[in-house]
Amino acid sequence: MPHQQATIDDGPDGKREYRKFMAGPELRAAAKAAQERLGLTDIDLSPADLAMAFSLCGMEMASNLTVPGDSPWCRLVQDPDAHEAVEFLLDLKHYWRKSHGYDLSSLIACPLVSDLAANLVRAAQRERAGGAASAQAPVANSTVLYFGHAETLFPVMAR
């Protein structure tokens, strides 16, 4: 995994694009608007603060601890412009780390996609043979299960 880490996780392209958007006018304007809307005069909200609030809001919503209007974190990103800007920032991060940003991201998934395709072909051959085992599809009753998470699922979908 050292090559993957050097290419993808620590890759300069993704980090550059992420930092560029983080420092860009969209997130700065969204942070300023949230600060003004909530009357936060004692602090300066940064784009990073807004991104963190977005993540905390999501965690609260996922755990059913609160409703969006009651969460201080959700109130920071309730404005549609702020919400979209932070969503785009996170999409940008996932694009570079888990999707089309680097060829290596999707190449990692090639063995899995090949195995999936081979299993589908064997299942089709069994179906054509009436469900019986044959030389092309030697196991009559089999189940193939694939388990994964974002780091493995996104590259499969990206391919």
C-alpha cells in the first residue's frame, strides 16, 4: 500500500484542489454569511469550521440525537449556499481519494470487478444449463458475497 498512499492519500493534485476550494470565495462567503445570520460577532468562522460543522451535523442526524433546526452545527450550514459549498468540498475530496481523480484508484478495483464478472458469467451458464453443474460452471449452488466500504466501493463504481 505504500504506492497507493504516496499516489492517492498524499497525492499533490487532490490536496491542491481541496485547499484551493477551501480557500476560495464560495466557502469564505458561506462562512461569513453563517456568521452574520447567527449574529456571531465574537468569532471568525473559517471554511474549515463550516466543514467541521457539516460533519458534526451529519453525525447528529445519523444518530437521531436531534432534528436539524435544534442542532447548532446544522444551523451553521442550513443556508443552501453553505450546504452546497461544503458538499462540493467533500465531493472534491472523495473524487481525488476514492474515485476518478487518480487512475490507480480505479485500477485497485480491477481484480474485484473481474471476479464479479466471472461469477456472473458462471451464474448465467448455470441458468442456461437448467441450474445444473457443468464443466463451465462446476458448482450448481453457490453464493458469492462481496463486502466493502467507501474505499473499495467507490473505485468499483468509478471503473
